[in-house]
Amino acid sequence: MEKIGNVILDDAHYPGEDLYSDGDVEDHILELVRRFPQQEYAQVIASEQDWAVLYHLAHERENILSWYPFEPGAKVLEVGSGCGAVTGAVAASSASVTCIDLSKKRSMINAERHKAYENIRICLGNFQDVEKELDDDYDYATLIGVFEYGSGYIGGQKPYHGFLTTVMSHLRPGGKLLLAIENKLGLKYWAGCREDHVGTYFEGLEGYQNTSGVRTFSRPELIQIMEECGYTDYQFYYPYPDYKFPRVIYSDQYLPKVGELYDNICNFDRERLVLMDEGKVFDQLLKDGLFPLYSNSFFVEIRKPGTVKQPAMKMLYTKYSSHRAPQFSIQTRIAKGIDGNNMLYKLAEYPKGQAHIAHMAEAAGRLARLWSEKGLLQVNRCDLQQGRIAFEYLEGVTLEEQLDSFLEQGRIEEACEKLRDAVKRIKDSAKTQLFVMTPEFCQVFGEAELSTEQAVSVADIDLIFSNLLQTKDGCFHVLDYEWTFFFPVPVAFILYRALHYYLEGASLRAKIKEQFDFYQEFGITKEQRQIYQKMEQRFQAYISEGSVSPGSLYHTMGKRALPVAKLLAETDRRRVQVYVDRGQGFSEEQSYFIDAAWGENPRYTVRVPENTSGLWIDPALSPCILKGLKLSWQGEDAPVKYHTTGFELQKNSFLFDNCDPKIIIEEIPQGGGRVEVSYQISILEEETAVLLMDKINTRGRVKKKLKGLVKG
């Protein structure tokens, strides 16, 4: 028994050594949590640029539980607590937390980072040994990324049934198990991601034929296990993009809307293929009602039979804004109250955010007065209560949904008219005044080079189409006025944002973007767009203020995402095509491909039929450089006489500057034969090949550095 800060480490069942580990990186992580406070972890992660550090220390890991409405005074059991990725979220919402983990090193990391908490006890040892001495009256138990290892925890013929039953036995009647796990049939695996635990393609989809010791489950499989164990009271939630770094938590009562699931390339641990546009496939699954089967991850609440007090609310939806600076980081939640009505509210992620929440309430009052005269827009009513802001839950259709529906049905003219009406509504919603640049404006948007423009004195710059809801009575309600500023902002900039975030969103909107220049139509010139783009960049920098989130690190830490369409196109570019002239000229009909010639150092044989009078060999369907080109008649020492359509860089090395390179053979033996071909090839982009030829033509000679471009 020892203590780290206030956290108790109980080693009564510790076997004396860690039987699993990520290696030396765990020693490094322990050093980091000893040196840095939690509020600096994001900067540490950005500096380290290491997947293990990101995975274990990122604050976003807590998102899988920080939304959950734990009952006041709850007693919680956390199985497989590891380095404490979610322990803090549990401890902040509960009276006591009992953690179980086999690794002492990971438990020390957990204790160090949460040593200020007085309600955490970490039991070291194998679950089967520790659980025998646990209480049986826990209000909650958590299995976050743990259930998939059930065969290692329990063993036996039905290890997952046994694991579930054992954990549930430590809950009081009516207690709840909270389980997070990847979906074996998650869309990301179909789309080209490797299986998370074994690192191979399609292993889960193919039923784990080559894997033992770990496995995930589909939704029907999880339901079968739960019900066979006697638990029929459960609720599925769907973390997006997955449970590890969730940005949104959906439920069966509040599923994603078409167009929401667009940010799917986020592979930090290993490279992946890109077999499809996941956003478009998700949209189709949503339309067909199949999203719950293909969500990348599940969060499942399983209730043990017994009488329980009805909770004050049932969570349906949570969205995080973790990419922002602490003073702007909030959660947006939708819940169902005891009365059966839905409620929507926002709350601050950190104490610093309370001022931002209060600012929204003030913005509601000012905007209501500003828009009251013309009545073109209405503010969604709100109420500031106990540190959060609650909004009226309105039923209706957003302008974005209406426009997308028109486009999907091919009703482009109606979509355009609806869009024009909305932009005019935003433009004419309030009285304007001549824009005057203030210090407050410069702080948010920079010192923009703006000409004489009309502005509004109270500016909701986020009047994007997803924030405009039309109710049955035809009124347009502004759902979200979080980004309202109490200083002049040009009206044209607000219009620019509304147009930009719609037109540059889903791909189907290209149908109207290509036909109409709405920016020009509403008087936003190309020069203004460039200025507004810089203003938008400054605004995004203002709300993030140097914050570091996993999403912002993807461009430096993310692994390669290899688009299969491009790989296939590259394969096509490297195909060798042979044309045979038998006295009637060359034609596509008298040609064939040699696919075995793919690679940087191809060697292949070209068959030459009898009565062939001419032969073309296209070494690629792309601009390229060939080096060391060698052709010989099979079985003979005599070289093949040839010429090419390329520029000779040096002996037997050529630059081809278009997509139709040719090696031309005209002297062919009467009986035909076979030509042995070999060379080294570098495929070029057309722009690069043209640039090289321009340099050659301009200088009249080939530089040595040009020759160096030939690989090998």
C-alpha cells in the first residue's frame, strides 16, 4: 500500500511485475506527468509528437464520459484504468472511484496526474484476483476500451459472457455498466482503416480468423451477449468519430443529420487506405436508417435489474468544442426531461468559460432588440441558469437541410431562390451604419483593409444556414448566437460567412456553385473575399488562441491516408501498352497491355507476331524519364534497333513530356519473335515534364542536375 498525493495504490494482489507495457515510452510519460500540470498536457503533446503520449494524455479522451450524468454521490468501479485517460472525468463526477489495473507503471501515471483527488483508489493486479474482494454495491462500473480483452480477463468457453456477468455482479440493483468499444463493422474498417488492435486490414470484418485474445463486436453481437446474460435494459450511444477522441455523442433518439459526418480521416496510430468517401457513405446509411449498425464505436449503458429513481434527464446528444481556447470551450447538450420534452443547453468546459456563457445570454437580448423592428429573424429564447444557458427546443427544418433536400431532388432553381431569400433576409434584418474599425474589432479580426462598408453594431457573425431554423409558422429562428460581437462588423462579411460555409461544404452543393456566382450577385467582390478570408483566419486564431487538439495535430502527427483511386490511377499510368502493325497501321484494336511491367525497374518480354511490320511500346501512359533503356531479341545477341518520341538526355536515357511516350521498332524479322525490354523509369507529373522540356529548349543543353532526376 502506498500513496501518490492523495491517491491510494493498493498492491495487495500485484504479481510483482508488469505483464504488459508499451515499453520505454511509459517511463517517459511518467516523467512528463511528474513535470507538467494537466493544463499543460496539450502543449506537451504538441511538442512530443508521439502517438502514445497523445493517446494516454489527451484531454479529449475524457469526452467519452464527461458528458454522462452520474448521480450525485456515486460510487464507481473503473476496470482497466490504465494511465488514467478517463479516471479524472469519473472522479470529478463521483464520490469515490475504485480503479483496477494490472500495470503498476500505468497506475503510477494515473495516480500522478490525478494526485489532487481524494476519492481515487487504484487496485493493482489481475482482475480475477482483485474482483473477489470488491464490494457489490457500486452505482456504476466502466469498461472503456476493455471489454474486447475479456478472454484475457476471464477465459473459459464464453469469456465475454463471463466478464460481463462478473462485472455486473458488483453493481447494486439498478446500477449501470458503461461500456465503450469499437464496432467490428464500423464504416472506417470498410473504408480502409486497419483493425485497431491487431493492425491488419479487414481482420474484424472477416471474423478475426487470425486473431486470439482480443475481438470487438457488432451491435447485434453485443445485444446477443447482453440478453443471453439476462440484461435487457440497455441504451446505445454513438461516439463520433470514435470513442477514443469523440467530438460528438449521438443516441438512437438523436442520430446524426445528413452532412454532419464529414471529418473522417483522423488516423494517428498507423497508415490507412481510403477506399471511399466516408462522409457520402454515412449520408446514405443515415437515409437508409442503417447508421447504428455502422457507427465506428459504441457507448452502451447497461442497467442491472432493480428499482431505481428516475433520473432528472436522459442525455440524447453532446457536442464538444475542445479545439478552442479554454475560455471558449463549451459542451452543447440535448436531453429529455422527466416531462418527456427535449431541452437544449450549453455549459462551459472550464471555469474560464463562464463569462462566455453569460455573454450568450446578453447577446440574445441585444439581438432581439436589433431584429425586432423588421422581424425577418427571431432569436431562439434562452435562460441563464446555474452556470449554463438553456435554449427553447424548437421543432423545424434548418435552411441547410432545406437547400440540400432541393439539390438532392434536382430542384436547383428552387434551391437558388431559397438561398437568395435567406441571404436577403440576413442582409436586411437590421439597420446598418457606416463601418468604423475599433480596437475590439482588430483584436478579433485583425486590421483588415476595408473600404467604406455598411455594418451592424451588434453582429452575430454566425448566421450560417445550419443555424437558421424555419418553423411551421414560416418564421426563421437563429438557433445559435454564440459569436455575437458588440462592435461594428461589416454586413458583407456576415453574408460571406453564410455563403462560404454552405457552398464550400458538402460536394452536392457544387451543382449551384458552378452555375452561379452568389458572392458577386450580393456585391462581394473577389478582393473583398480575399480580405474576408484573412478576417476569418484571424477569427479562428482568436477562438483557438494557441489551443492544441488532436484534430489540429493531424497534419503533423497523422499517418498516411492512401487514396486507392489515386493508387489505381498510378497503376494505370505505369501500364505498358504494345501496338502491333501488321500492314494496316497502328490501332487500339491491335494493342495489348503488359501489367507485369509495373515498378521502377521493369523487365519484361514483348511478343512480336509473324508478319509484323512495325511495333510501338508505350512504357507508360504518363510523362516519364527512362534511364538505361535496353532492348534485345530473345535468344540473340543482336540489339534491337529503335528510336523514341522522347528527348535523349544521355545515351539510352530519354525524357518524355506527354502522356503518349513511345519506343518505336521498325526493323522486325520476318518470323517475328520476342523482345526483351528493361530500363529504370521515373513517372512525372505533366507540369513537371513540360517545365523540364522548357528548360531544355531555353538553354539548348541538358544540365547535369536534370540528369540527376532519373531515379537509380
